[in-house]
Amino acid sequence: MRGVLSWLLLPLHLAMNVQTVLAFILRGQGRVKLRAKWDALNGLPGLWRKRRPIQSSRVATVGQIWRGLDKRVLPSRRARV
């Protein structure tokens, strides 16, 4: 996803991550979820290094990517089954 879309969707992404962590805390699994999030954050620099050459050769426009995204906050009933 291009930087523009990443920044646009960042608040929603963060809110959903906080919600997920809270749900895991309520189930007594908060430590595991927080450790996974921490490990993911530590892996971001390497991910961004790999992403740079891929993004430079991409052919889809930001608009095409935006139109292809499922913008529902909650998945459809069919997707949850």
C-alpha cells in the first residue's frame, strides 16, 4: 500500500489494534498479544527496506488500490464463518 493510503488508514488501524489488544487482555492473553505487537514493530525497519524496491516497480495506482480495499470496519457475516 502506498504511503498516502497507509497514513490515511493509520488511525483506523491503530484503533482496531487497541481494540484487539484489549479483547486479549480481557481473556487473560494480553501479554502474548502485546509481545506479538512489539515484535511486529521491531520488524518494521526490515519490512520497509524490502518494501522500497517493490513499491518502485508497482503498476497499480493509489486509486485502484483504494477501490480494491474492503472499507467495512466489521467483516461481513459470510467472511466470519
